[in-house]
Amino acid sequence: MYHLPEVQDGIYKKELTGSVMFGYICINQPELKIKDYEAYRAYYCGLCRNLQKRYGRIGQMLLNYDMTFLILLLTGLYEPKEKREDHRCIPHPIKKHMQIQNEITGYAADMNVLLSYQKAMDDWRDEDSRAKRALAASLRGNYNKLQYKYPRQAKALEESIQLLSEAERASSEDVDYVAGLSGRFLGEIFAWREDEWMQELYSMGFFLGKFIYLMDAWEDMEKDQKKGNYNIFLLRKEKCPEYYAEDAEAMLVNMMSQCSGIFERLPILYRADILRNILYSGVWCRYCLIQERRKKASES
């Protein structure tokens, strides 16, 4: 049975940086061996370099931990040939850092742009943000090309976001439906190839996408309440203030239980320790920070 893990106080604050994506699918660094942490950073740096080569500085701005997890997952399953190089970069101008890339790195970079464009468009519509409008405009040309390159993923993403916008405008109380729309498009993104692993990867991405949607809603409750925005947990709190928090945690645990169960069925040995660190511990780092913040706020 899956239980919410214990997470050390104060972890992850250095790792958690701003990003267009949610950035919830991350490592719990203190629980990783040094060699595994260095490997994780090498894949992360490899994605950064690939985004820069494909999409320039704007591409690097889109770098996030969620797509690094996808690279590790697909690399562990398919074990493609890897290219390792030492490079300096703007964040690390003095000492060279290891960067690992393979064919999956390019796929993850493309998915990063697909997701980031739609997220920028969604934020522009919801918040009337000029910055997000400018970001979307800068990505539009690349997005149009990626639509033709990945029609299955792009179609699922566009349809899901449209349906999600409609559900939010209607103040839908169906948590499985609204969270499942995020699960649908992330499932299609996780299903890299149409092969014997496609269904398992889709299912894993589906539950992880639901987890990300719910975690994002959980974190944004105060902000959404102030702005009068739709939030599934605000609706549940209004109907059941005594148990909504307990129910929210149970839903999050259930999503990761489903996701982790699928992972354990996959024949993954390569980088498995890093992947388990993320699935069983890292994904809860942000949740623990949210709970700690709310506890301090209530006490003061």
C-alpha cells in the first residue's frame, strides 16, 4: 500500500525555480546518492542544451523538471545510445558540467515547447498577461511545426485544454473529469512510440497528469480565492470544509499509487533509483512546502 512519505524540512527550495511548466515532478535531493544526483543533473543540463540548440534562449527559459523525468523514464525503458559531453554554460561559466543527451532528449524538448505554448496561451486568456502573450507569440512558429510533427500529441493537448476551459467556466465539480483532461494529454506525451509499451506509458502519464493538475489546484487555492478563479478544491471546501483537505491528500496519494504501480510493472533497471526517488519522495516535496506554509500562516 502506498503511503505519503516523510520528507525532510526545508528541502528542495534551491531546486524549485520559476518555470512555465508546473515543475512538480522532481527529485528529493537529500535522499539521492551523489552519483545519482550527478546523473540527474546531467540529463537536466542535456535538456537545457538541447532546448537552446533547437529553440534558442527562449527554449532555455522553458526548461523544467517534468520533462527531465520523462527523459529518465523513457531512457530507462528503451535504453537508447547516449552522448555525454562536458560543457560550460551561463549558469556554470567556470566549471564544466556533464551533459547527457539521446534521441529522447529531443522529443522531450519538443514536448516542452508544445506544452509551454498552450500554457502561455491559457495564462494569457485567464490573466490577460502581456508577458504570456508575448511568450506565446514567440513560440507560435515552432508550435505550428510541431503540430505537424506530432499530430497525436498536439491534438490531445488542444482538445483537452479546450474542454478544460469549458469545464472551468461551467464550474464543474467533477474532479475526475477535470483532472483527467490533464491526464489525457500527458498520457499521449508519455506514449512516445506506438509499440507494446504504449498503453502502460499512456496510463502512467494519465495518472501523473491528474496528480499535477490536482497539486497545482491545491497550491493555488489562496490565489484563486482572492482572484475569484475556478478551483476544484475551493468548490469541495465550500461543500465539505471539515474533510476537503483529507480528501485532497487521499486523491493525490491515489494518483501516485496508480502511477508507481505502473512503473513497477515496466522492465526498467537503468536509472531506476532516480525514478523511484522521484515517484516515491520527490513529488511530495512541493506538497510538504505548501502544508508547512499554511501551517505557519494559520499559527500567525
